[in-house]
Amino acid sequence: MFAQSVFRLRCALWLSAVGILLLLGACAEEPSAIERVQAEGVLRVITRNSPATYFQDRNGETGFEYELVKRFADDLGVELQIETADSLDELFSSLNRENGPALAAAGLVASEGRKQSARFSLPYLQVTPQIIYRNGQPRPTRAQDLLGKRILVLKGSSHAEQLAELKRDLPELQYEESAAVEVVDLLRMVDEGQIDLTLVDSNELAMNQVYFPNVRVAFDLGDSQALGWAVAPGEDASLLNEVNAFIRRAHENGVLDRLKARYYGHVDVLGYVGAYTFAKHLQQRLPRYEKFFRQAAQKNELDWRLLAAMGYQESLWQPTATSKTGVRGLMMLTLRTAQAMGVSDRLDPKQSIDGGAKYIVHVKAQLPESILEPDRTWFALAAYNIGGGHLEDARKLTEAEGLDPNKWLDVQKILPRLSQKQWYSKTRYGYARGGEPVHFVRNIRRYYDILTWVTQPQLEGGQVAVGNMHVPGVNKEKPDEQLPPL
Ligand code: BLG
């Protein structure tokens, strides 16, 4: 009897001990993915170093993926730490490694083949895979036309997956994959004729068309596909849920549209012809004047790329340009402006650039102090084009409309009114072609962005010809010799 009750007591003790252990076990449960990020105070993200994703410019880290993921880290209230992978295979193995980065944000197509190595978020961008060929060669228009061509794609890419699938129907199809290159290299190789064709996403082409004058779209290979961020497949859903909520917000509040326009909108703004014409002029014309832009910029404490962007907008870098209104030269100075700036020959490119540089500094200094950077630069450009008086008229109309006369975004909406009688009749300086400075500023900002991406910080200081095509994101440590033989 006694022994039995002792046994019962022991059982009860043992059971409660197990219960406590179980409870303790529950308390010591692994923290979730989001709890780990929050506890560390750091969001570690793996990406690719390319102009369409992440790269360094004169202001530091930048790129579409970087800007988006930075906003996500800010929303979480944690620091962002970027790691880069040299190839897509390396990217996925890093993501899946123990204590690896929490998130991959690298312009990744959420493809079927990747489901084993990644768990994808909601889409943040739709892209279309495009076959790219070289201008002057016969244009392929369907899958059959790919046969017998030298085709190179990124190793481990969704494009390699797509071609493998296509090969099932077209067994004669030949293509190669390389882990030693980035998309910009593929486009450059098509541009220079080292390969016949490649397959890239539409956003990558839109971004890079401005660097490669000979690159053209042959045809779309299949439907549009979704880009997503990814976590490791074994990971719990907590971080992915936060990502999805963030992406939903970014769709709603216009952040995604703005980033898309800024990074992938060159072709939208310039048009395809404008984009490859710019690329051609970047190689052929800018090198002739780059030295003058740099010297004038240094003398006047300006960014030479802004001056070069102005020169492109004014004359497509042509020193003998003349407008219908008799404005002349690379920087399109009026006779009056030229005289005021001490320019004796407007057709001399060096004099024109010096005069333009001096004049932009002059008009900027005349602007009211209430206009702050970066808007101040855009207002100065507008004044360069339309004159300070008309710009002041537009600012007054802007204020009367209840908008902010110190914000370029607001004033540019009102400027076109200067060419409508009902509005200009109320102004001090009267009629002006108010739409012109709006295009002028928009285009210069676009060229300025592109020039910023072409010229990397480590190349600054020396005399570096942009014509040599220093495209951001190209890994200079990988010489061409390492590329697979084709
Ligand atoms: C600018 C002058 C301003 C002048 C305005 O015109 O020229 N800028 C320069 O000379 C650098 O000084 O302002 S004002 O002095 O206060 O009157 C207004 O007259 C030049 C503009 C005009 C424009 N491009 C630089 O942006 C031009 O050529 N437009 C004509 C285009 S088209 O050929 O008729 O289509």
C-alpha cells in the first residue's frame, strides 16, 4: 500500500517535471525570422552588384533594389546591411546557408525552378524576358530563329531555365551559361558582336539601352513574369509577411511607380530611339568635350555631369548647333547672354561650355533663398532656359493656385500656363513658351542620372573618357579572358 502511494507520488512528480520541462521548452522556442532581425537590429540582404539592382555612385549606395529594401529596413526600424553575390548560384546558396542573410532582393524572377531554393514574396514588378540581338544583323522574330546562333545567358538565371525548357521542343537549340558575367556584360557582348543573342528582362534592357547603341529587342520570349524578394525555403513566414505588407504599401503609395520611373524609365522618357542615340553620342561625342565640362565645372564649383547633361539637352553635344531663334553653340547661348558672360565666339565649344557654366551659377544665385536644394538646381535650369523673369511669373501663379512656389514639382505644373493668354495676360513679363523649361529640366535630370551611373566614384579625379563605357556594376576583376569560349 505504502509502496504503491510512493510510486504514485513519484509518478506525479515525474509528470510535473516533464510538464515544466515542456513548458520551459516552449518558452525557449527559437525566435522567428522577424524576431531575429529585430533583436539584431540589422536586416541582412543579399543582392547582385549591377546597375539594375545595387551599385555605388557618387553619393554612395544606390540602385532600384537597394532603395526599395532600404525603405523596408527603415519601416522595420533596423539597419540595412547589404551583401553581394558574384553569381545567382552563390546568391541562393548564401540565402540557404546557416546564419545567412535574411532576405534576397536581386531582381529575381519567382520561377518554378527556384521554388526549392527560395520562398518568394508578392510581386513588386512585372518583367518580360526579351531576346536581344545586334542592330544590323537579321532580326530574329520567333524561337526557330534562335537555332545556330551564339547565345549566352547568366548561369542559374530564370532565362537559363526558360531556354532549357525551350530546348525540349527544339533539341537543336544551343546556348551557354556563364557565372562570370552580369547582365550588362551580356548586353555589351551583343553590342560588340562577341555573341549573337542573349535573353534579359525588359527592366534590365530599359535601364541599359542608354549605354549600348547597337542593342535591340528581337522579340519577347513568353509572357511577363513576376519579380519577388525571397527568404530561404525552410524559413518561417514571419519576415515574408512583413515583406508582403510592405510591398502592398509600396504599390499603393506610389513608391514602386516612382522607383520604376527613375531606374527603368529611361526608355519611357527618351523613347527607344532616344535611348540608343544617347548611347551612341555618349561614345562618339562626349569624349571630345568631357575635358571642357570638367574644367568649367571645377572653376564654377559645379558637377561636370550636370553641365554635360545640359550640353546634351541643348545641342546633342554639337558645337555648331543653331536654334530657330538664333540661339547658338553647344550650350545654346543667346547673343546677350554670351556677351554678358564674356564669350566672344559662341561656336567655340570650350567658350560655350565656360559661358554656360558661368551663366547657370549666375541665375542660381539670383533665385530667392526660399528655394532649397535639390529644387534649387531644377529652378536654376528652368531660369537658364526661360529667363528669371518668366520663372518668377510662374512662381506667382503657382502661389495663387495654393501650391508651393518653392517646389519644382508644383511650379512645373503651372509653367505651361505662360503660353495661354488667360494666364500670361495677368503676369508681369507676359507670354513665354512655358512648356519648354518643363521638358528641358526633365530631360536634363534624366541625362544627369545616366551620366552619374556611367561614371563611377573610383574613376573620378582622373581624366576618364566616358566613351570607354564605364558601365556601373561591371565587375572589373573579371577580365574578358575568363568568359567562356564561344
Ligand atoms: C535663354 C537664355 C536666357 C533668356 C531666355 O532664353 O535661352 N539662356 C541662355 O542664353 C543660356 O538668358 O532669359 S532672359 O535673358 O531673362 O530673357 C529667355 O529669352 C536657350 C534659351 C532659349 C532656348 N535655349 C538655352 O536654354 C532656345 O533656343 N529655344 C528655342 C528652341 S527652338 O529652336 O525655337 O525650337
